Amino acid sequence: MILITGATGVLGEAFKKIDNKKFFFLNGRKDLDLCSQNDTNQFFNENEFDGVIHLAAVSGGLGLSGPKYQATLLRDNTLMLFNILDNSVRKKIKKTLVALSSGMYPPTAKMPYLEESVHNGPAHESSYGYFYAKRVFEPAIRSYRDQFNLDVIGCVPNGMYGESDNFSDHGPMLPSIIKKMHAAKKNNQKLNVWGDGSPLREYTYAYDMAKAFLWCFENYSSYEIINVGSSEERSIKDIVNYISESMNFDKKNIDYDTSKPMGVLKKSMSNDKFIKLSNFKFTSLKDGILNTTKWYEQIYDNQKNNIKQKSKT
């Protein structure tokens, strides 16, 4: 049995699509508070696992942004990591995979980011508590392998999207655009996009990322972290156009607001090591977006129909 933590996130939900009955999913703190050493120890005492894939994270995406919550981000992510690693040692877990973050790479490092550049400069100030916590994962992997001979590896994903994503106004860019465009189409309104659409982004379809993580879990064993994700890079304007094509939204109704901030112009990550080892083939961004928008529209229509049916009873 393989334990998957953080199973309610877009990557955790993607693991649920894999035809593998050997997964045990933890869906969040309602299932287990991984920050609690006692609770985590008790959970591992009550369950037997051959492997662990640790995806759970406390991030700024939960509203913990700005300087007010940086200690929480640093503390909780670090506590969860060491509770997982200590129990992996204690219970003699055969394989443990922990997920890092491409945001931990120093913004001053040369792009595309290489694995060895992780500590070559300060982390971005926007969520430094989270980013430094994720950096701690790298020496933790090395030290637990050296001292305890624990077969633990670290995978670094880039931006992800897919079914069961965070489709809210305050979610990541791609799912947020899907939600807003769907509403604009329904209400015959224009879609407002911040900036001029020129910044470049790399996004990986979450189902691909789950399969890539599973490949690493089954085939990779090293103290060196490994970047995992698609290297297909597209402008925000290209991404918005892909979404509009998949949703049949008139591009003439897309307004780019250049008075608003554009964000980072580019943040690419090298996946050369992973591709050379795995020869993995990623879904194109255009096809992945089509799958995601179809799913979103179907879910929305089903919810609308359910509301109508309830109102009639």
C-alpha cells in the first residue's frame, strides 16, 4: 500500500485517476493533522505502508500570503516533512517521495533552473516562508539517506493544471481564467486579463505529473532532487487563446489590461535529467486545456441541473 498525502490538491486528485488500487489517500487535515507528531505516529502505527508519496503542503494559495503568515508556512511544511521522514524510518518504509516546489529556486539563478542551483541565492520574497521550507527538503533527503539509509527522493514540479483544480477567482492563473471565461461567455460579457499577455509560463497537465511522479517513485533513487514537468513554454496570451478556442469564446471579447501588473516575465525549469532517464511524453498544453475545460463545463452543467431539480421538489 502506498500512502498519498495531500490528495485533495490537483496533483493528488490526478493520482486518483491512475488505475492502481494500492493507493491510500489522505484528503487533508480532516483525515490527519500531519503537523502533529503524536497523531502522525499513531496513524503509522495503525496502518502498514510500503511507500509514501508526500504531496501535502500549506501554501500561500490557501490565503496565507504576505509577511503575516510566513512563520506558519515555514513551520507547518517543515513539521509535516519530518513527521513523514521520521515515520518512514521508524516503520521501515521501502520508498518515500517528497514533492518540492519550483518556486524555491532563486529568481537570480540562470534559467531554465537546474537542480543544483536550488541554494544559489535568496528565495523570492513573495512567499519566502514556503520557499525556504521547500528548500529544506533537499538537505533532509540527503541526510536521511546518509544517516538512516532511507530510500527517499525529491521531485520538483512546475506549474500544474487539470481537472479538480482550484477554479476560484483567487486560484492560480490558468484555472481562474477558465472560470472567468465560462462566466463571461454565459453572461455575454468581456473577459479582463491582467497585463499584456506576454509573460511566459510552463504548465504541466496534472495527470501527466502524477504518472511522472509514479515513474520516479518506481525507477529513481538518488539524493539529488529531480525536476519533473513539461518544458513546453507558452505566453499567457497563447494560454488564454487555447482556453478560448476550447470553450468557443470569441477572442474579440478578451481585453488585456496593461495598467495591471504582469507578474514575472519568465520562470522556466530544466527537465533534461528526467527526460533522459524516462523518455517521458507529456500531453500538449492545448490538448490538456481542452480536457480540463470540457471537464469544468460538464461539472458546472451538472451542478446547475442538480440545483434546478432540487428547486422543483
